[in-house]
Amino acid sequence: MSDPRSNGTPEAPTRKRSRTAVRLLLFVSLAANLAVAGMVAGALLKHPPKDGPPRPDRFGDVFSYALTHDDRREIGREMMREIRANRPERDALKAEFQRILTALRADPYDSTSLETGLSNQMNEAIRRQEIGQRLLLQRITQMSPAERAAFADRLEEGLNRPPRERGSKKDRAGEAEKRP
């Protein structure tokens, strides 16, 4: 009997596994991009918590808290438009994840390749953060002196408040009533 691979064509199961791997890779790539976009947009779109400002060590949340609801919504929408318009091509994302997977499976381990792949992902996250910062600065520039003063007051409130104590919502309900 002859070997089915002797004519140089791969067997059908190998092709199927390859397609499955590509689909899995695309899914992981999409999930990672959505996670990053969700974190950035979530910080801008999130409504202020009912029991006071966010922790001051979470800068994006503090600035988001200081914006009005309408400003937060508009900045978030514009940010998502820009991110969608300038996102990397699907093939580039797929290739980046393939490099990461190859680096992880390499024997001997190639830390430089993994570091490069992770750095590229970090650069994409930084690009998105820069979009948010630019849009925030544009909005602040458009504010009247009174709006800027109110924004500064809310920002200061968020920065000066100690981190929330963990506890039930019921325990924190009294704090929400004290907030102007």
C-alpha cells in the first residue's frame, strides 16, 4: 500500500486542523481587541457610581467621573469611531498572534519574539489611550470657564476621596445620600 502523503498533498485532517487553528486564532485576536477596546471605552462610557467617585489610583475612571454624562457618551462614541476606522487589518492581527504562539511553543524558548509580540499589542493599547486623551483634551478646550471649573471640582472630588471600603451596597448607601 502506498503512503497517501507520498504525492506531496497533505491529508484532509491536516487541512481541517489548520482551518480550525486559524479560526481559533482569529477568535482569540478578536477577543483581545474587543477586551482592550472595552476597557478603554468602558472607562469613558461608565456612569458615575451611585456611591461616589472612583478610586484615585484609576486615572481613567477619575477623569471619566469628572465628565458630564453627555460628554462621556460623546467622547466614547467618537473614540469607538476612530478605533474602528484605524484598527489593524485582520491579517496583521492574525500574523501577530501567530508570532506570539510560535514564540511560546519554540524550543528553545525565544523570549525576544514573545516580547516583541507583546510590545506590539501594548503599542496598540497605547494608541487607543492616546485617542481617548486627545478627545478629552478637545472637549476640555471647548468647555466654558464655568464648565471647566465644575469639571475640576469633580476631578478633585475623585482624587481626594479615599478608596471605597469594601462592603455591601447597603453599607455604602449612606455615602450616596451624602454626595451633592
